[in-house]
Amino acid sequence: MIRPARPEDLPRLQEVERAAGEAFRSLGMDAVADDEPPALETLAGYLGRSWVAVEGGRVAGYLLLDVVDGHGHVEQVSVDPAHARRGIGRALLDVAGAQHRTLTLTTFADVPWNAPYYRRLGFRDLPDPGPGLRELRRREAEHGLDAWPRVCLVRHLP
């Protein structure tokens, strides 16, 4: 079941983020795995534009949505590894796509569950990102994420 995130979900979103981040260790990306999830106050700012997937009465995944350059922008989508490979990420992206016909996101180019996964879901490289995405990428680089190749992707729905 997908539903809007609620205030009481926010601590669980942090848990999901930490659990999902652990997979990066297998690729030698410990800095990504060690990165702290967003603060509760930051997550609270996404209420009204965030969704959770619930399985067995527990939040299994979530998506945070911004608007960047006039398009829906997936700020974060994470799924607890205990609930992986069940279509949760796809379902969350579909909900976001129902809100905005065009979705953008930034992600790691070579991580199998990042850019290759999103391309299978219809996202394509965005060779000329707008000013908002360029600024977002600048902040990601400042945060150290450019230690690994990153890309901007876009998906247009009919």
C-alpha cells in the first residue's frame, strides 16, 4: 500500500535510509553508507510531498518529491533491503509520476540499483539540465558525491 507520509513515519524513514545505505559498502562506497539520513525537521518539510510504501503494517520504503526547474524531482527514494525486489521503488515512482508528468533525479551512474535501474523504468539521460538541477549537482559535488560518477535523468510520461 502506498500512502502519503505522516509525521509518525519520519523516524522510520531514517531507519529505511540507513538500511538502504548499507548496500553501498559492497561497492566500496562507505562514505555514502555512512552519510546520515535527513534530520526529522527536514523530513517534516516534505510532508504533503512524500509517500511511503507499507508492508505488513511497517514502512518499507519512501519517496521525497521536490519541484526543480518546473518538474517533479525525486529528491530521495529508498527501500528497506528486507523489502527489496517487490516493486516498491517502481510503485513509489509511479505515484510521483502521477503528480508530475515529468520527473527528474540525480543518481550514481554505475551503481546497479541507481542509474541502470532507473533506465529500466523509462528514465533517460538529461544532457542539458536546467539551472535548478545544475545547482543541485553543485551542492552534491560539495557534499562529496562526485567521488563516483553521477548523472541527471529524466522521465516523461505521456
